Amino acid sequence: MKITDSLLRSFRVARTYHENSHKVNCVDFSSNGENAVSSSDDDCIVLYDMREGRPAGTLFSKKYGVDLIRYTHGDAETVVYSSNKLDDTIRYLSLTDNKFIRYFPGHTARVIALSMSPVDDTFISGSLDKTIRIWDLRSPNCQGLTNPLGKPVCSFDPDGLIFAAGVESQAIKLYDLRAFDKGPFTSFETRFNRVCDWTGLKFSNDGKQILISTNGGMIRVLNAFTGAVMHTFSGYNNSKGISLEACFTPDSQFVMIGSEDGRVHVWSTESGMKVAVLDGKHPGPINTLQFNPRYMTFASACTNMTFWLPCVDD
């Protein structure tokens, strides 16, 4: 099924779950699309079975808190996540027996970005200590460190060969993973016409676009090769400067973001036009939004977790 303007406009809330008492800060789908996991500010990790469309269990991380949860490469049984309470160590957890497999210490301030390699056991983390660290799931030791000279959000490209760092909310620096110690091989500045912090960075699945999320009611799509601004999208509510997550659809053709009034806004990356505004009846701001990589569904979350399906007439 092809994702089109009209298909996106047909999306409706299929299920809403009230598993959390505080905001859901992150949601991730497994690479096969059959599982989802969320982390939240009430120290819960909630597992969802996407084939059944229902919660499949809750784990707790009371001591350390939990944020930026990510499935590991090609595995729906293990996750990596950052702490939002006690320390700045990244943790590698088995979901099947709720035991830590490994710890990744090194950052000296809060981790604000985690990105898993799409091809192997490598992952990267960006922190308020102004470093990006490179890790391997098989070793607790940091595999490498780069100082991008500012607060970095970071993400792997879809081939796992390069990673992008959005530095100090004004420049994107691209690094070759195999030669990151030589510094970025290219960088481009891009500034918004209002003051805001960059809160996230994502590549489109075709690798041709980079999406910048902010806390300032604007998001931007750049050409991943030249840094040229393709689109700047606004017109959704974010008056309180909340970190709202934007995402691409899996076909790279659309960009979506939630808003503080509980609606999801969708734009075409080709035309730059807004194609849909979907009301999820969220009582609070949609902090996190993610499209399933394999199935025609997406998740949006405030304190509630909502899964959406298209209503297609046969």
C-alpha cells in the first residue's frame, strides 16, 4: 500500500492506552515492525505487541529513570536507554528477563541523543557534556569520542556509514564513522528566524534528507548532501517550548509532528504543502511520534499511547 495524501488524511485513532501516569518521553518500533517499546517519566518501560495492538508488559527503571529508549539492531528482545535521574550511564537491557546486559559509562552530563546503527552493533550518543561517543554493544568501553564544540544531537544515516551531529542548534556536521577522529568531512550552518533549541535530528530512509526537530514551533528539512534548506514547516502549536518529536514516513515522502494541542500535522516533503491535520484527542502535548517501519500504523504519545490506522474504503 502506497502512502498518499488521501491515505494520510484517512488515519484515525485505533487504540489508546493509559499505561503511564507521566509523559511518555520516547517510543521505538522494532525493525520488523511487530513490537513497540516506550519509555516514560514515571520510570516505566512498556512493551507493545503490534500484531495484537495491545500492551505486552511493563518493566521498571525506578532507580535510574528511563529516556531515549531504542531497540538494538535487528533485535526486539533487547533495548538501550539513557537515564534521566541518577547518572549519565547508558544501559543495555534484556526485555525477556529484565536484566542489564551491560553498562556504558563515560558521559558526564545528561544524554540527549541516542542513535543505533542500522547495520551492526554500533551506536552513538550525544550529551550535554558536548561530546558524541561511539559505542559497541559488545564492549562497555567507549569506542571513540568526538568533540563537535557544542551541545550535540546526532543520528546515523540509513547505511550506517556516516553520522550527523546538529551542534549548538546552528550547524550540522557530517562524520565518516570509519574516520570520525579526523573530524567532520563537511558541515553546514542553518539558522531559524526565531530562537529555538534543536531537539532531534533524523535522516530520511532514502538518505537524501535530514529533519531537524526543535522546541520552537518550527521544523526543517535539509538536503543531506548540500545542506540546502528544502522546507521549513510551522503552523502547529508549541507555545511552551516543548521538545516535540518529528518523523519521516518510511517512504521519505512526508514529515509528521505532534503539537501541544494533541493534533498531528503532516506535510509533503515533495511539495512542501500541509496535507493533513489529525486529531488524536490527546489531553496533553504529543511529545513523541513514530511511524512503523513495516506496517501502516504510527504511534503518538502524551501520557497516553495512541496507535493509528488508515480508514480505507474497499
